[in-house]
Amino acid sequence: MARLTELGRQVVVVGVDAKYLKPGFEQRTLTIRTRHAGATRATTLWRQEIFDGEEKLFTADITFAFTDLSGRPTRRPEGFVEAVTA
């Protein structure tokens, strides 16, 4: 994120679509998986899933937008997707 600041940009959450599927329980080891799921010129979409073993408990699609440091919308920095998915 420091590199984004150097470029005069920041990332802000503009949408969350969350789905509870099943409960997780105390004393269980849960796994959180995050992956890049898409991008437009000004946004990036991330999918998070929570698992108990192989059983999926929760999913969330989180949309982030890029802004300049004053909060004005801007385009996604060149090379961003490649940098975060490498």
C-alpha cells in the first residue's frame, strides 16, 4: 500500500456482498482464502471464503475502487493486478 501512496492513490471499499452459509465454532481452526476475482479500469474485485476443513462457511465479494489521496475516483494503477496476483 505504501507504493500506492507514492503514486498518489489509495484503495477504498465500495461494495461488499457477503453470504453466511454455515456456523463456525470455537476451538476449530478456520482457513480464510482470498483471491483476486476481476478488475475494471477503476475497480478491483476480491473473493474471500472461510472454511472449516473443506466445508465452506462464508463467502464475500469485496469491490475496491481507486481514488487519489483526496478521495476523487481515478483509474487502477498500471501493473496493479499483476503485482498483487504474482
